[in-house]
Amino acid sequence: KRVLGELEKMSQNTPERYAEFWKAFGLCIKEGVYQGPGNRDLLLELLRYKSSSEEGLTTLKAYKDRMGAEQKAIYYLTGGDEQRLRGSPLLEGYKAKGVEVLIMDDEIDELVASAIESYQGVELKAVNRAGAAEEIRTESDAEKEKAIGPLLEKMKKLLGEAVKDVRASSRLADSPSCIVTDENDPTLQMQRLFKALGQKDIPAAAPILEVNPAHPIVNRLLDCQDDKLLEDATRLLLEQALILEGVPLPSAAEFTARLNRVLTRAL
């Protein structure tokens, strides 16, 4: 506790010096948070993360202090590549509504965030979870979802067991599609992490495909009468969402063939 107390003083009094410490030993702090509840409150104050809206590193406390009056959770996105995370379509809706998201780009962050659960009474929510977008959902989103309901049913039938569900998205602004994970399933990142740790018996969980009701591609599909084109476009929406999340495609050859068919029709 004395050591952690001194580190807390360093972080407040000489943040530049603490930044050097964090760069060298931040992973050890994260492992301490994940491995057990001992000294967790002190360790939480020492955590540093990147942000979708702030320069440099930030603390959980600083994030909490910046939260709007109506915001109910601390949002985060995990993964192993900062550039890919910052470009993820999962952030679009949060950015559009001015909601900050923590960028957690260490492989271990998936485990650490799940161990934290909450900070000073505020729940942590992963933006790649199906239920995380409820706070930014509007009445307009509900109306758009109702309007494309028949299309969603067709897409779900076409994709079969490749997805758990197909839904209209309130978290997308510019992209046509994204994938999220059901609240009770391990995320794709968690599945990859456990496999890397040698746990081969982790059950695969199909993702949920979310499509943007306001995107031109989705609007064109509403009136599509060509069943083959609809199937190709639906599978491409899923596959491009998988690619953006760093998930290997089941078949690159089939993806290429589908893409070529759609491009041929468009030219």
C-alpha cells in the first residue's frame, strides 16, 4: 500500500515522471487489477488509458469528471491495435453525440475491464456489446428500425447461423454495418485472447450484425428484388464488418467472388 500510495503521489505531483513509469510498468498495474480485489481501489487510480476525445492518457477519475449529466456509464473499446480501434465504426454514434470512449489497446485490457466492472459507482460498458448503445438511442432510431424490419428479417434468414441476429443500429453514423456481441457471450477479442492463452475449448459465439438504417446501401436494399444480389450484399456487409474488427474471413475466395459480382453489376 505504501508503494502504491507513493505512485499515486507521483502521478499527481510529477505526471511526466509517472508517464515514464506507466510506459515501463503499466502492464503490471493492469495485471494487479485483474488478478484480485486486493488494493484494487488504489490500483484503479493508477490506470491510464487513451481516449476518443482527449489527447494523451487519461484516468478513470478524469473521464468520470468529464461525463455529461445524462451519461450513465464509462464506455470503452478493447483491441490490440490503436489505429484500428480509432477507426472502428463502433465509435461513430458516440462521437456524433459527444460521448467519450476509452481506447484500450493492450491485449490484456479485455480481461482488466471485465474485472473492474464499475468505478466509483459508475458501470463500465464495452461499446462492442449489444446493449451499450441504449444510452445514445433516440426515438428516431426506433422509427428507422421499424421501417427496415422486413429487410432485417430477410438478412437474418440469408445469413443463418453465421450471426446471432441482425438489427438496426443506433451506434453507426457513416458506416453501413458493424458487428457486436450479445451481453452474455464472450466477445471476439475475448475468444481470441483465451485461444492465445492455450484454452482451446472456448465456445464460438456468433456475432450480431447491426446495419445503419440511414445508409444508402441499406436504403437501396429495401427495394431490391434480386434475391442473389440481396444475398451477396448482405454477406458483404457482414464480411466487411468482420474485417474492420480484425476477424479472419471464413473464405477469402468467396468474399472476392461476391465482391466481383456486385462490382460487375455496378459498372
